Amino acid sequence: MANTFLPQNGSYRQLRVYKISEIIYDYTYFYVQHYKGRGDRTIDQMVQAARSGKQNIAEGNQAAATSSETEIKLTNVAKASLEELLLDYEDHLRTHHLVQWDKAHPRYEPMRQYTRTQEFIDHYAELPNQLNEEELANLCITLIHQAMYMLYKLLEHQQERFVTQGGIREQMLHARLNYRGKKSE
């Protein structure tokens, strides 16, 4: 008899938010190696915040099989880690007298649209060497905003699933009661 109360997980690598967070990590690692001074304490902080965003998406997805609460908490930690990273990029641009692109900047919208394409996902690894410090920071900021939006939507979905399906204990009890009901027939 199959365990009908344990959901199958492990598909986090297929989630666009995971793919984007992985790109954010790769770009951040490149960025701090090229644009932060040796000994700068924010190097480790930025890399760890980027890593935490990515890793908590994966860990939350895996925890979902047995704990909706843990899944929701870890998804929120991923979002908070990316918020921390966002502030680091904004601080870097400001303190290095570089421009943070807003909606009025002529390159903002084309970049935002490009990052939504499969072409971007397929060729993202080529970009860091083609961009300067300001361009790469703004690209990372754009990706972080997109990832945070997707995580916000993911959190909404996780909460709705918990409300409609309950947690693992409720699902286990329901499966057990169904089993007993079928056995007594």
C-alpha cells in the first residue's frame, strides 16, 4: 500500500526561483572576487546571503514532505537572505558612486525583460565577463527582485496548501482513518 499522505518533493531544481537564485549565487561569487577589495568583510556576507537564498529553497522543498511549517519558514529565510543581499548591492553602488538603475533608466526595462527569457537562463554564465561593475550589480538587483517576488508567491501557495490540505499529522490521521474504514468494509 502506498503512503498517500507523504507528498513527493525534490523538484526544487525545476523551480524558476531556484534557477534564478543559483544564478544570483554565481554572479555574486564572481562580483565579490572582481569588485570587492581583499579583506572586505562584505565578501563573505554577500556570498553567504546568496548561498542561503539558494540553499533554503532546496531545504524547504525537501522538508515539505514532513513539515509544512519548516517549508514555510525556510522559504521565508530564503527571501530574507536575498533581501540582505539586495541591500549589500545597493550599498555597494551608492558607496562606489555608481548608478542604481530605476524604472526611468533606459537600460532597466530591456534588462528586466531579458532576464525573464529562456535565452537568459541558457546563456547566463557568459554575461559576467561582458558586463562592468555597475551593469552586473544592477543585473543582480533585478534578479533578486524577481526571486523575492517568486518567493512571495511561493509562500502564498505554501500557506494556501497548508490551509486546504493540513499538515503531515492531519494527513497521516486521515490516511489511517481511511485505511481502517476500508479494512472494516
